[in-house]
Amino acid sequence: MSRLVALHAGGSCEPWQKLGLSFTGNSCLLADIDLTITDDPLGLHSWTIDVGIDDVCDIDGIPTTLVSTSPGHPATSRIGSHTITGLDHVVVNTDNLDRTCAAIEAVLGLDVRREREVGNGVVQRFHKLDNTIIEVVSGPHITTVGASLWGMVASIDDLFEYCESLGDDIASPPKRATQPGRYISTVRGATGLGVPFAMMTPHIPGMATR
């Protein structure tokens, strides 16, 4: 068992509330994963992962808390009048794919599932947790040494209706995603999340996405 339990982002709850997320204190749910807002600068800073042991470490520079138990959250959560059916993936940026993926394998015990060349020298590799995917990205645009949490993508039950309710000033109109049969929308930077955040139509059962 290996599950993403929580993501920790700096900033304010208010921009996330514009998306229809409800907070208890400084935390809200993205499906079965806690998003906790801290006083740190904007951005994703750390994560908590259930791998059956308790420890504090880093994964190639990413502050990581390992736990032996996970909260008993339902598999889905609400976002406005809609449902987040899952956190599709979390994006990790790195200057060195081999080094970062080896660190993920060493700490989390997760092998690389697939590698994909995007173009312009950008390459992605994928590690599968029980409840989401870690997408590791490297390319000429990444010059900082080490790995860092960058952004995330949630699956929404009715993406088109949800985006229409938000309006174009908050989210881009859905367009075809790389994954066959799926659509994606990106939250505008002006919304102020401080974290690249996108929404997709749910995974299609039986369809290989990565």
C-alpha cells in the first residue's frame, strides 16, 4: 500500500475557495487527499505519503513525511456543486530524471511505469501510487538542481458544466487532453492559487492513460 495523504501549499485559502472548495481550518479535500495551506510562500512545498512506516525525509530535495496510517476519507469530495472523483496526478519537476526517479523508487518503492517524450527535450516518467500518479518532468526549462513539487490535476465529474459555472476568467474552456477521450481545463494564474492546477474529465475505465 502506498497512498498520497496530503499536499502542503503556501499562500491563502481564499483563492482555492473561489473554485468551490470548502475548508476546515486551513485544510480541504481533493478527493481523498488533504490540501493544507500554510504560511509559506506560494507553491507546493511538501507532501505526506502512507507507505506503512513513520519517518521524515526528503526525496531528492522534496520534504517528505512518511506515515503508517491514512485518514479514512471517502474516495471523492465536493467542489462547488460537483464532485472530485480523484487526484489524477501530481507533477514533480527535476533537472535529472534518473536521479529523482531513483530517489522515488528508493523511498517509496515505486518503479517507473512509463516514459514519454513530449517534445522540445521535455521527458516525463510516471510512478503509480494507490490513489494518484506522480508525474516526473524534466527538460531544458528546468535549471534548478534537485526535484520540486510543481502542480496537480484533479478529475471532475462534469468538467464542462463545472468550468461554465466558474467562468472563463477563472478557468480555461476544456480542450482535448493528451490522454485519449479526456478533456482538460487550467485554472488561470490570476486566480492566485500560486500552484499550477488543472481539472480533467474522469479516467475512462479500460483506457490506458500513461
